[in-house]
Amino acid sequence: MTSLRNVPVDVASTRILNYLRTHNYDDCALYMNRLNPTTFRKILITDLSVDALLTQLPFSIEIIEVIYSKLFITDPDTFPFQILKPERFISKMISIYASLSLSIHDSAASLKSREQIIDDEHILSNFASILRIISYIQPILFKRLLRQKETIDECVLHFEQHHSTITNISTLTRSTSLTHINLKETLCEELESTIAGCQQALHKLVTKTIIIPEAPSSTHSTPALRKKNNTMHPSTSAVSSITMAAITSNSLYDIQNRLYQHKAILNLIEPYLARSKLFTIMNNLTSKVSIDKKFLLAYSHIKTHERQMPLSEPLLPLFKRFAFAYERIIQLWRHVTDSTLIDECADDMVIDDTTVHGGVSSLGGICFERTLSRK
């Protein structure tokens, strides 16, 4: 097939735009593939709308594959990330795969038709070629995909194991842990009880006397305790001196004496401070906060792929749909790419999923603290 090396840029651009207006994607891809690389790059920069091509996926995938292949073969070092937006392409494909599961109100025939479109061998071949190129130019996108998939899987697993009452994102934003009356009352009771116990322990520690055995006057194979003993009040300075003695003293008698003193102090305060129920409540609250953060993080990942989502949509089916989409793309990506390219690349972004600022915003988005660490 001869290359159109001498065709003017404006003529080629007009013909390409005409193909796109009439949705003649096959002929458009063939024509673009025959263009001079310099002419092609000029048209891409000045006249072509990549966003419009992404909107037309999966029907425009052959054109996108031609664009990626032609630019990568010509000069991979100057591949225009900002223009082609590989992350947006993958996001769009995730949304397309996820939409296959939205068949509650669709007929079986319609669903089958959509599956045939996305699973068409030709389209899968184009998709695989693009993923292979992205593995060379921006392999970190695969790592991000894996990280997001793990978060969504954890949320699905939690829903299924705990039969959570959180049905949608609106319920989640209203159901903060401490608003549960019984949990709040229990926590207040335990805190009051713990404060009273601490006061009693402090009183015992200040008023009780600890008897400290004297050191033996002669050396024995086994230390012998004298009947005559010293006494001391376990004040702060006394406890500090015991600690210093523990550091500087290493003889067998010193160890025995130190054990006696520490155990005496422990016996004074332990009955008042051993309140395991408070720690159980705190661990429970920490767990609730952690899983709610994961829910919001998973929802924010999905929100980047599908912006028009009602807040009332049930979370479990939503998470399952996108877990399915992620899985299909990850499997295809692994199938067509050398694993060393995508598994051993340096991570260029660390996302702090423990800090959520503002929860769900008024615009329906979720704000997270993101930390860039470029190598």
C-alpha cells in the first residue's frame, strides 16, 4: 500500500474529519495508516480531537490503535502522553466492560449484542495492541490498575462477609460510627469507669508502701534475702530510680530485687487498669473507620471511570461490576505483555488511603490526599 507522502496537511485533515463525521472508522484508520508520519503528527496536534475518539469507543478503537502504533514506531521517546491520554483510554474501556453487567432492565438480546461487540476478536486485537504499547511507554498504569482492583475487592469481600447495612454512598456518608447511640453510650461508660480506675490506681500508688529487700552482706551461690527490709513509697522519682537501676544493675541479686519491685508496683495498679473492654471498643472503632475509608477510596476510583453515577446506586453491585471490568482488562494486559515490564516498574505515585478530606463533596466527588513520589 503506497504512502501518501505528498498530500497537503489541510487536504488530509479534511478527509479524516469527513470520515469521522460519517462514522466511517475502518476507512479512516486505513487512510491514517498511509499518511506521512510528519503530516500525521501535525494533524493529530492541530485538528484531531482525542476526546471525541475516546467518547466513540469501542467503535473507534481501530483508529486509536493506528494512532498509538504509528507514533510509537516513529519515535517512542517523543510519544505524546498529554495528547493521547492513555489513562483516559483505559478508564473508558473499564467503563465499557463494567456496563456489560448493567443488564437489569435490558433485554437478553441487547446484552448479548453488547458482549459480542466488546468481545469481537478484531476489537480485542486492537485493544491488546494498545495495551502492549502502553506497557512500554507508561507501565505504571498497570500498577495503578492492580492497586485499585485490590481496594475494590476488599470492599466486596467485606460486604459479603459482614452483610453490611451500607447500601449506597448516601447511606455511607450518614453512617459514621460514633452516631450509633448504643456504641457512644458504651464508650462513655467505659471511659468514665477507666477514669475512676486510674484515680484509684494513682491513690494506691501514692499511699501504698513497697518493701525493698536489702542486699546480702556475703556472696552466695543463691542470693539470700535478709529479714530486715527497707520501705519506700512508689513515687515518680522512686519508679524512675528503679528503671535506672534496671539499666545499670546486672547481678543475679539485682535482677531478683528488680523483679520484686516491678511486680509489687504492677500488683498495685493492675486491678484498676486491666479494662479490656475499652480496648475492644477502640479496636472496633478503628476497624470501622478503616473500612469506611476503603469504601470511599474504592468509590472515588470508580467515579473517575463513570462520572454520571446516582448516589442512590447500591454499592455492592457497583463494586462487583467494576471488579469484573478490572479483572478482564488485567487478564488481557498480562496475556499480551512481558511481565517484567509491568510488574517490575518503579511506582511513581503513593496514594495515602488513610486520609480522607471532606468525604463526599457537594459536587459528588470524593477528596483524598495524594502524595507524588517520582523516581
